[in-house]
Amino acid sequence: MNKTASRPAPLSLLVWPQLQGVRNLWDRADRGRRITWSLFGALTALFWLGVLAICVYFIDTFNQVELFGPILLRKALSMMLLSFSGLLFFSNIITALSSYFLSDDMQLIQALPVSQRRIFYLRALDTVAGSSWMIFIFGLPVLLAYGAVHDGGLFYYFIAFTGLIAYLIPPAALGIGVACLLVRGFSARRVRELMTLVSALFLIAMVLLLRGLQPERLVDPEAFETLAEFIAVVRTPDATWLPSTWLSDLCMWSLGQHHSGVGLQASLLFIASPAMLVLTRWMVAPLWFEAWTRAQEAPSKTASRSRFAAWIIDSVTRPFPTVFRALLRKDMRIFLREPGQWTQGLLLCGLVGIYLYSVHSLPLDSIALRDVTKNAIGFLNVGVAGAVLAAIAVRFNFTAVSHEGRAFWVLHGSPIGASRFLFSKFVVGFIPTVVLGEVLVLSTCAMLETSPFFTWVSAATIFLLSIGLTGLAVGMGALYPNFKADSAARMASGPGAILFMVVALLFVAGTVVAVSIPIAAVMVRQIRGQDIDLGLQLMVIGVGIAVVAANLLVAWLPMRRGARKLWGDLGNIGD
């Protein structure tokens, strides 16, 4: 056999190792891991079908409303895609930093006989895939639901799918360009700190966008004097220079709705979007190599090495046992050592502020049964807060074990038990999770002025969900660790992370449904002016005990299995 003829082409040197790695994951996996992955694929498919079914239901419900339904659906699609654009831009900046400058394999790739142009485009593909996969999970079902409700043919589905791919390119191009300018203009050790500024700018843009759209006016009948004024506001054209407008107008046109200038929209989406990526390459080509060189500089002294931070960490952890205290101090210092982790807390606080302001803007004063409605919204807010906690848990708690990296062998070979190691991860992740959850729930209940009973039930439910979600995230992170990932974004985007999100969201939904059964009975008694009898009290107590047991089991079982998997045959699973 001629070995020279079978040598891969230069472009294959970049693509083939990744494809081969995916293939080896399945070929070299044991039977148990294959069953797990198959189960993961089935759960992900069921979750995606569930999202699709929910989208079809709501879109069909709105579409049946005469005159207002189609207009609101068109505006809703545009607003959804516009909100996705902001999230994609911020996500692509972080992903591009890892793909282009901080990835461990870039040193090998730079030495390959491959042109910089090909490296750039393949890394751009990697950036798009790493930052946009959530859009396919939650955005694609919406587009498919529009087609199902409006009887869209093959032409619509072709336009929707190809248009969605083209829609992902402009945020990626802008994110890559901004990441390169940040690394080139500032030292690499300052890039993570600069993400604080980027986060603040992103928050300002989101706040201005939400206030400019004024979505609360669409559900406030007193905000418009006439029907014509309402229709004029809803039909207000979106910014024609945004890719979200291009895709939404093109999709609605392919469903049969009249739209002038659709040819220009299609040209902008399918021609201007790829051209933006080419333009970005031309812009960053003279700066790329020097920016990558700067990214290899060693980091400077971080907050984890300051005496003040060390004094606070030592004071907080002093009451704990020696081994457990050492683990907690290590995790806290690692968290402070990576500004990319704790600066995202500022972004999180800003998004929480926007969420609370949106709750405050709800027009509840003009709704019948106002007190009952406020109590219902205050309790159902637990489901929204639980979904937020699940998204935070996959980013911070699920990746806690993987953050040990290649130095995990030090802990694996130490006399520290696996249970104590994972419990330290649980404590570090549980405290901020429960604080954030209680802030969300209690602040919402205070603004809605819910009754004390519903406030206490909501606070207790989110407390239990914080225990369950934190333990589930830490345990599944131990079951599916990725010690070779070079960023938290990659750790939180693997199959195990997606499986965790599916299980976590289903668990949150199940908990809210279980608690809502006695809560609904209490609301009915309040509406009828009846007292809560002994049977209903026993139902509340029984459901409460069941929810407590379920959350404790969901937290304990994955951590127990994760401990056995991490420590293998060492034997010191427990302490």
C-alpha cells in the first residue's frame, strides 16, 4: 500500500482528528456507556419534541384569534430572533476567545502546513457550533411550529433551516472580530477582566432594547386609545439592518404573508451574512498571529493571591474539619483565580434585575380576581426561577469537577474520600444557588404582594430545588467529566451537560406540578370563601414530605454514583 497516497490532505489535518475523536468515543466505549449515551439521545429527542409540541400549541392558540393573532405572531417571531441575536453575540465572544487563542491545540495547528485562511474558517465553524447549539434546541422548534400551524410546505422548511444557519453567521463574525481586537489591544491577562465591560455593555443594550420595545403595552388594553393605534404599534417595522428581521420576514413571506422587498431580505441573509465572515477575516488577518502570541503570556497576580482575599477565605472556612476546609479553600481560590467565572456574576445580576423589572411592569391592577392572580403568578414564578437555577447549575456546578483539569490525579491519588470531595463541591455551589433562587422568588412575591402562605411555599420550594439541582449537577458532572476541556463553555456544552439540562428541567416541572395540586385546591377554597379543612392540610403536608424526599434523593443518588465512578477501585468512596 502506498502510504504517500493515503496521507490526508492539508485541510483534513484539521477536520480528521475531530471526526476520529467522535468516532472513538463510541467505538472504545464499554456497553454501559453506550447504553447511557443512547438513553441520553432518546431523552434529548423527547425533550425537543416536547418543546415543539408546546410551541405548536401556543402558536395555534394565538393564530385562532381573529385579526390580532397573526399580527402578534409575526411580532413575536421577530422579537424572539432579536433576543437570540444579543445572546449569540455575547456567547460568540467568549467561545472565540477559547477557539482561536486559548485552545491547547492551537500551538500544534499553527505549526501545520495549512494556510491561515483555512484555519480561520474552520475555527469559525467551531465557534458557531460551540455557541449556537442551544439555538437549534430552542429556536428551531419555534420555526417548525410556525410551519406546522400555517401548513408550510417543503419550501418553507428549507427556507427556515438554511435561513437559521445563515442567521447564526453575523453574530459569530462580530464576536470573532471583537475577541481578536480585545486580545490584540490588551494583554491576554486582562482579557478576562475586560469581559466585565463587555457584560455591562451587553446589559445596557438589552435594557435599552426591552424598554424600547415596551412589550408590556401589548397586554395593557388601557395603553391604547383606539384599535388602530394598537395595530399600528404592533405592525411597527423592525430594524431592517438586523439579521433577525431578515429571517423573520423571509419566514413569514414563505408562509404566504405578503411582504415587499423580500428579495432584498433574502439577498442580505444568504449573501451579506457569509460576506460578514469574510470581511472579519480580512480585518483580523494582520492582527491574528500577534494576538495569539499575546494570549500565551503568563497571567499576572490575581485576586486569589491577595492577603485580604486569603484572610476572608480562611475566616469563612475555619469552622470546618481540616480536610474539608482545605478542599473549600482550594475551590474558592480557583474561583477567584479565573475572572471569567466571577465576572459573569455581574451579568447574572443584571439579567435578574431585568427579570424583576419585567414582573413589576405586569398590568395586574386591571385583571379580575387580582389577589388570586397575584398569588398564582407568585407561585408559578418558582418554575421560572428553577429553570434559571438549572441554567446556572450547568455552567458552574456541573463543571466543578471538570475544572480540576489534568491535575485531578493529585486528588485521585490522595487519601481524601470521593464523597467528601464531591460534598465540598456541593457546598460551594449550593450557597450562591440558594441565595439567587430566594432573591428571585422573594423579590417577586414582595412586588406582587402575595399572601404569606404562598410566599412561604414558594420560598420553601425554591430552597428544596436548590438542593436537588446542585446535587444533581455535581453528581452528573462527576459521572460525565471532561478534564481535557480548555474552557468552562466547552465543559457545559457536552452530551452530559445537555442530559443534565433535560433531566433538571423535567425535575423542576415535576416538582412545580406536584406542589401546584394542593396549592390549586387552596386557591379554590379562597375564591369560594371556604376554610381549609383537615383533609387539605394533610394533603399539603403529604405533598411537602414527598417533595422533600424527592429533592434529597435527586441530590444524593447522582453524587453517590459519581463518587464511585471518579474514584474507581481505590475503595475510599466514603469517609
